[in-house]
Amino acid sequence: MGRGQPGIRPRAAPKPGYARSPVRPRPSQARCPASVCSGCLGKTALLDLPGASGVLLIPHLSFSNVSRSGAPSLPGAGAPGHLAEGAVRPRWASGRLTQALKASAPHRTLRFGVNSAKVVGRRGLDQFSQRNLILAKPRLSQRNRKQPRSGLPRWVLILQKESEASCSLLLNPNFVAARMPSPRAGLKSQLLVPNHGRLFLPFVFLCRHCGPLVLMVGLLLRTCELRAAGALQPNILLIMADDLGIGDLGCYGNSTLRTPHIDRLAEEGVRLTQHLAAAPLCTPSRAAFLTGRHSFRSGMDASDGYRALQWNGGSGGLPENETTFARILQQQGYATGLIGKWHQGVNCESRVDHCHHPLNHGFDYFYGMPFTLVNDCHPDRPPEVDAATRAKLWRYTQMLALGMLTVAASKACGLISVSWKAVMGAAGLVFLFFASWYASFGFVRRWNCILMRNHDVTEQPMVLERTASLMLKEAVSYIERNKHGPFLLFVSLLHVHIPLVTTKEFRGESQHGLYGDNVEEMDWLVGGKGMGGWEGGIRVPGIFRWPGVLPAGRVIHEPTSLMDVFPTVVQLAGGQVPQDRVIDGRSLVPLLQGAAEHSEHEFLFHYCGKHLHAARWHDKDSGRLWKVHYVTPRFHPEGAGACYGQGVCPCSGEGVTQHNPPLLFELSRDPSEARPLTPGSEPLYHAVVARVGQAVEEHRETLSPVPPQFSLSNILWKPWLQPCCGIFPFCSCTQDGDHRET
């Protein structure tokens, strides 16, 4: 039986021109590292970053001071064209006029486009190459706005070099520049955020399962207060990717998929090697992430049958009495937003009660998909939602149809004495049976694949090809609206869950087909499924980045969990975790800062639905990491490492193997679980199994029954619960909604 992690792919070096986001130097630094700094200008730095496009932010600089050589005249920097001794000078192409710039009057609005950039003003112009120059404007200098606060730049000039090397010159600490490039299109998108004394310090975390996930946490802290413990509530950004495997990232060993942005975050942050998802499936894993509790404690998991929500029109979902980290941060004065995938239910009794909606769980803004991506969302893909039930109904229909044909033939041959009226009536009932179930499944794309903004449906059905860009636009807009903080933004990406839909800029760019293209597009926006307790289904990448607070390049081999995000975020916001319920997560702050040597998790328990499949023990005295398997799924085909053809592996019954005595692995030496230990090969076998068994019994004493959210009555589609814009059942509206819910 194969026990390795399926789907691990190596990683190749980025192609030339696949740019990284420029680094924002700290305003308080008058010096920069020699490895990246070619010259310094007061409190700013000229950075030489291989493979990146230059970004030049110039405050209050007249265009009349830009020389024919293309180098601006900087105040205090010497003669026109002189940047700093030893600085890398951008090379500019000469030729016909492709960009026309005129000097702007103080605080005048800039008008610009991709092919021609203009500034309304009063002076002459200079000529630049289109590929080298793009003009963008600060958000606060738009038309009809009041005069921006003192010290803000009136405009931003973005300079892209012709050479492979590049530089980023930041002349004003009031701006933060972040870039999301396309490998084909070059400079694709710019995020320019006025800083107002705050410095963007990403605190990044990656994990695997909502299926597999990626999570990124960003903090915006006042520069002067970075060392003041808890003195300021940080702005927090969480980004989660769906169904991304640990082996699909360069920083975890992949050599053929390009994930330079995530890799860079890993280089500058703390990387976790024993980070674990709370469940091997989407809905329960997200419930555990949001609440810091195993999903079965809230009823968001099942013993058998359905293990994830199937319809927007079902009544199951995250119970109202569960406390999410968003609710606690909302009580702490945070603005809280969710952009992207939810998959925790919508309604209970009517299509407008929204009892499971994000706005009823601590988020005060929502834009995204209340369900999840499935093949049914793409008109050219085979159906996925309730595929097993659909197959059974189709078999029943065929059997009934064959029976009716037999009856009709027998009647025609005079073999039976029934009236033709009775035969036709029975045939009509068979047709109605077929039409009833086939019509409902035929509306899956229209009913499940929708976008909502807060309580309103804005796109039904959604257009997958443009969804990624809409999510990015919403995220940037939310940060801009709430930049003064404090805010929590949870960006829940649809990548890389099937169907794998990639925009044209990324198609064919990777060496691994559509999945690889999807991973690389996911990286620009910044494995096995349902495998029980095997590492390939729950092991996830984890990265935390916080410059100046967390050490760069540190690797932690302690066991940690996706559920740890809940208490970690709550602690950072100055809140308190609930004391009236069991919280399975533990704050990672002491471990990340180096104040604690070991994780607070001595034992971690791995469930498949409501069935305990495995448990791990970190013996802190010896440092050895043990894992005991009580139940394992039977892979199809045998040794494949996954249950192909079944969607997800079963949790119980004939589809699993019970192990007595249990399987034992030492993960510190055998992370792929390829070599099970026996009493003959491991002297501590019986002692380890007994100690883990004792911990399992103590853990089970904390369990209590709760109403199941995945019962058949909750899972079934109900027309009165279906979110709809337009006329039901033909619900239809375009982006931002040309109809309201009816």
C-alpha cells in the first residue's frame, strides 16, 4: 500500500522576466544591505532586485526636472540625471512619442491610461518608451477630493527597466507599493497604499486543507511601535488557497512550478514543517479554522454519507452559537471582511434569513462564493455535485424505462391484458420521475455557482474566467477603504480547487498543464483529498512572516495545527478566547517569537468524519515524533495513494482497514510514512502505543453530542432556501446584479 504523498511536483527556476514584488524598505533605515542596495538617499534606498521591475515613487517632483536621459532630478541628489554614486541607472529607449507627460499643478488630478499617460498641467513634455513607463495616481488625489494631507505624493511614476536587473527607488515613506505581475504581460497590477505612518509587514502562514489550503497573514503596524508589545491592534490579512498541496511550492522542494512570491515570503519568514490541517475535506476544515475547534464539536462533520455541504439551498451550516475569530475581532473594534469562498452554509428556514451567512458570523463585509467550485460550475466539465446519487437515479430511471418498454411490447404482442391507458399513465410517471431529478441537477450551475456581495446575489451563474480578477479587485478595494484600521481581511481563494480555470495570461506557462498554470496564477494573486489520517491528506505548508519581529529563514519542526490560527489571531488583536467551550487550537505567538522551544501540542488527533483514524505524539523529552494509525482507507487502485473514482476516501465500512495492533511510524525519521514499525524493529513500540492510547481516551472524554449539520434533511436542496436573483428557478444576473433577490 502506498503511503507517500501523492501529487508532489518538483519546482523549476522562474523564467526571465517573471518579476517579484518590490521590497518596501523601512523608512527609519538610513542604510540597506550591501547585497541589495546600490545607493542610499537619506532615509530611502535604491534597491537592485534581480528579476523585478523598478518602481519609482516620486513626491512633489516637477516633470520639468526630468532630463532627456530619462533620469529625474531629485532634490538633494545633485545635478539632473544623477541619482547616487554607484546607483544602477535605468536605461531608456528613445524614439517616437509614446508617453506624454506634462507638469501638474499642485494636487491636480492625474488622468492616465495604459497606452497614453497624461497629466493636466502647464509645462512641456519629455519622451519615454511605453514599455518603460507607466503612470499611476495615489488614491487620495482623485478628482473632487479634498487636498491630500501634507507630505503625500501627488503622483506616482512607475519605471520599468529594459534590462533583466532592476531597481526600486522609494522616495517617500508615505507609500507602500505592492505588485502582482503576470509572466506574459509584465507589469499587470499595482497596489499603491498611502502609508500614513504605518508599515506593511506581512505575517504569512500557509496551510493545506479546505481541501489543501494556503493562508497568508499580514500585519500593518506603526513603525515606531513595532517593539511595543500589544500597544497597537494590527491590521490582519488572511489569504487561503484551496486544494494546494505541500509539494507544489518551491520553498517545500518543488522545482518545476514557479511560486516566487510564496517562496520569497518563506525566505523572509518562519517556515513550519509539521503543520497539519484539521480535516482532509473542505467544509469541516474551514469550520475548524474559523472556530479553533475540531469540526465534529460544531456538528460540521459526519460519520458516513455526506461529509461536505452540497447545495446553497440546503439548511446545514456553521451553527449560530459557534464563535469565529472574526466575531471576537469585531467585538475588539475591528472592521472584518471576507472575500472569496465560504462553504459554511447560507440559510436555515427561508432564502433571506442568512443564518449561516458570513455576516452572521462576525464578518461585516462579504464578497464571494457562498458555495465552492465544482465541475458543474464549468459548462464543459463532467458533473460533480452529488455524482453518486445522480448515477443511482440514472440507473433507476433506465430500469423503469426498460420495464415500461417491456410492458408496452407485451401489450402489443397480446401477451398481457392491460389497457393502453394504464401503460401510458405508467410511462408518464416514469418520465415525471426522470424529469424531476434531472431538471434539478441541470440547474446546479445556476443555483450553486453564484457570487454575493453582503446579502445580495451579484452574479448568477458566475463567470469563472473573470472571478480571480474580481476577487483581487475587491481585496485591494477593501484594504484601501479600511487602511486606517484596525481591520481583518480573510481572502479565501478559489484556486486551485477543480474545475481548474486559468486566465489566458497564465495558460501554458507551467510545465504541469492546467493544474500548474492554476498554481502559478494563485501565486500571482498572493494532493490527496479525503485520505483519512495519512500525511499526504493533512500535511500542509506553513509560513509566518513579520519583518523585525520574526527571524527570517527560521524553520520550525514542531507539530502545529490549522486550528492554531484562531487563538493566534485573537491574541494579536488583544482579545480572549472563549472559556465556555473546548478550544483545540493553541496560540503560535510564543513559538514563532522564540519564547517557547516546543509547541503546546503534545498530542494531535486526526479524524475522518467523526471517526478517529490516527493520533500523533511529540515526545518532548526525546524529541521524537510518533504517529499511530488505527484506521486507514483502502486506496483505489491499491497503492495509488488516493481513492480515484470515488471523489474522496471513505471513513468507515468496507472502504477502510482496521489495524489491531495499530500501525506505528516515527515521522521524525520517516515523514512519508513508508516504513511501519513493529515490536521487533522498535523496542518502544508497546510503550508508545500505550501512551498514545491513554491520550486518546482522555481526548474522548472532552467530546459531547451536538446536532448534526450534515444530516440528510439538512443536506437536501430546498427551493425555498435557494438564493436567487431574477425569476426562480431561472435565476440570472450579471456582475453587481441587474436584479434583486426574489
